[in-house]
Amino acid sequence: MTLRSRLTLFYGALLGVVLAVAFTIAYVQHTESHDADVDAAITDMTDRAIADVVVEITGGTSSRDVRLVELHRMIEEPHAVWLFVGPRLLDSVGRVDDPALADLRVGELGLGWLTSATSSGRVRVFVAAVAGTDLRVVTAVNLAGVDASNAELRTALFVLALVAVGVGAAGGSAISGHALRPIARMTETAVEISRSRDFSRRVHVKGDDEDELVRLGVTFDEMLASLQDAHRQQQRFVGDVSHELRTPLTTIRGNAELIAADGTDAAEQQVAIAQIRRETERLSRLVDELLVLARADTVDTFVPRQVQLDEVLMEAFSDLQSIAGPRLRVSAIDAVTVNGERDRLKQLVLVLLDNALRYTPDGTVDVFIADDGSDAVLRVEDEGIGIPESELPYVFERFYRGDAARRIDASGSGLGLPIAHWIVERHGGQIGIQSRPSHGTRVTVRIPKAQPSASSAGHRSGAAA
């Protein structure tokens, strides 16, 4: 069953319950009002009969000969009044021949009110005694007319309830259909996208910004935009990877065929082997970088630990010192602790230093670590080729390499800075680049410092004391 059908049934059932309760209350109040009117009329007729009897007795008529003289002229249908002295009937007026009243043994009824159900319908009876005498006045009314009126009212209310529920359900269906239209459009769009893989489609829901379904439609469009961007990046990533892998594989295959060919001398073979080794190392480095980026695209658990960033820097410095020589210098270093992953932080430092050394063929590379109070600041400055201002917005994109970088080092992959950017973001930090062509580049990384634990703070306080 569709959501629209469920909402329609729910709305119709709710409306039916509300109308049933409301109409029941109205019907009960109506019948009680009618019953009160009937009782008032019976009481009034009884009072007139008693007054008639009292007038005759006061005039000297014996209680055995009293008649309802005045009441004969003023009786109102469908009332019936009997006057008894003991079990003997003295007089009767009104509709005493009514079939419903004929079934009553009015002479045997006790004082007070009585509602009797006879074969001809319901009857309401009131028996009252005439004060100071043994006379009794019995007043009765056939309730057939009242019951018929109530039956017509019940039928009218039932029909009205059915019509109201039907109209309400139809209106609820129309309203829910209009309200759920954005969801239907989202469903159709999702189905079409799953068939065509076209992430450029949008729902374009318009309306009040506070409408939940409008906000859902806007969020759906934003999600589609994100999926389109991710799909485009994936396609570009696959294309770039294919391009980057093709070059070393082609070189390796060509040199392997050269070595295997007849007539190749030893010198040529050594050159081919060296090229194979070089391209294999490049291919291995590229695969490692791709694995890092693949991990960056997945949601994994980040378990930070306190890391001495200055120690990480010195480890990376020692690893590169034998290759860089005096071109790599540590200009200033502060002892500073951050929360993070030691291996990733070392990879960050190695990437930045390797990039700086790679594109600084003649100048020096200086590295700093400073504690500015809230952050650990890592800065790498070089005197290399620099980056044109037009290329700075793209340096953190995967596989992006500027023209000058390609000329200096054709073996680069364009994945170093994207990896560095991911590591910095993973640690809640920021990375920025300032550069001028032919004057060098400065890369600044800011990572929040680790807060001292309570135990270590207490230990330092005790030591200071």
C-alpha cells in the first residue's frame, strides 16, 4: 500500500472517529432535550388536572364524583389523563384510546415516573397524588412521534457522517498527493538516474523554505550535485591513474623487449635494466600513493595519540639528510606535542620536504617548527622554481602538475600535496601555500596542540612546587 493510500485511510478513519464522537454527543443532547420537553409537558398537564380537581372539591363536589371538567377543554394531544380514586376510574380525557396507552394498566401504577415499552411503542407516564385526598392523577404520552423524530435524526447524522468521511478522504487524498509530489518526483529522478547514470538531473522543488518536503527536495538536489561531482572526480581519477600507469608500464615493456632481443650488447642491456629499475620504483611509489588516497576516500577510525612533532621532524630530516646534504636545513625548532598518528605525520613532513627538494635544484630548503600557543606551526621554505599564482588553486587536486614542475621532474605523480592536504585535514589542521615564480615557495601547516592531561599537569605543578 502506498504512503498516499495509508495517509488517506488514516485521515478518513480519524475523521470518522471525530464525527462519530461529535454526532453521538449531539444526538444524546438532542434526545435529552426532547425528553426534558416531554417531561415538562406531562408535569404541566398533571398540574392542570390537579388544579381542576382541587377547584371542584373546593366547590363542594364529593371526591367520588369529581370530574376533569376544565381539562376536557384544554387537553393537548397526544396526552392522556386518568383520574382514579383507589382502583376505581373516575374520569379520563385525551388520547386514552391510543393503542400504546391501552396496553398500560394505569390503575395499578405506583406514584412517580415510568417509561414503558409496549408493543405499539414507548410510553412515558407520571402518577401524582392529589394532596389531602385519596385521588391519583395519571398522565401519559405516547413517545412514537419523538422516537420517529430521533430515528430520522440518527439516519440524517449517519448519512451526513458517511458523506463527510467520503469528502474528507477524497480531500485528504488530494492534499496528501499534492504534499507528496516532491517525494514522487525524487523517486522518479532516482529511478531515472539508476537507469541512465546521469547525475546531472535535479528535482527542483519550489516552495516555502520552512516546508519539510521542500527542504528534503533541496537536500536531495544537493546530494545529487555531490554525487555528480564525486562521479566526475572518479572518472577523472581513473583516467589520470590510467595515464600515469601507462607511461612506466610502456617503458618497462619496451626495455624488457630490448633486453630479450637478439643482438643487444651488454651496455644497452645495462641501460635498459637501469630504466626498468627506475620505472619500477616510480610505479611502486605511485601505487603506494594511490593506496594512501584510497584510504583517504574511505571512512576509517582515527585513533589519535600524543606525538612529539619536533621528534617526527628530526626523524624525517635524518632520512633525507644523506640525499639532500647541506641543501636541507632545520632553522628553528620548538618542542611541541600534537594529537595524531605518528606515521601519517612523518609522511606529511617527508612529502613537504621531498617536494621542496625536488623543485629546488640549486637553492636551499629551510624547515621550522614553532609553538604559537594554540597550534603547532610547521613551515617549509625553499628557493626553488615557485608556483605561478594561476596554478595555486589547483595544487591540492590529484594528479595536477604545473608546466614548470613537469619540466623539472617528469617522474612526479602529482599526488604528494593531495596526500599532505588529507593528512592535515585528518588532524584537524590547515595547510596553506604562498609562492612566487623563480623566488621559491612557502608551505605552512597548522595543527592544534595536544592538551596536557590532568595527571601530567598535576605532576608539573608538583614538580614546580
